[in-house]
Amino acid sequence: MPSHGVDIIDGIPVLLKDGLMYAFQPGQSPTIKLGSYSAATKKAVWDLKEDVKAWLTTYKESLVARSRK
């Protein structure tokens, strides 16, 4: 589970800084810019390059649904 300070937007863990979204990378400073986020409207605007789109697709496919027992 991501650490404190990490937000989940559209199922993706991101770090929000000055209205910009960065990919959460444990133990590293944020380097992958994913787009922008408006806290007032709670709306994300994804601005992705081809390599980031491939990473995002791979990440979403690796997500597994969890159920409580």
C-alpha cells in the first residue's frame, strides 16, 4: 500500500505537487509526470507520452481486485 501523502486517482497512486500529478515511485523522487489535477473540481487531466502510456497500461493490467474475508 502506498505511504502517506500518496493519492489514488483513477486507481493509480500519484503524488500531487502544485496541481501536477507524478507517478508514485517508492524510494525515488517523482520523475514521471502524468498530468494535472484540480482539487476544486476533483478532475484529473492526463497528459501522457507514448512511454508513459505503455507504463500506465501495464500498471492497470497488473492491478488485482481485492476482497475482504
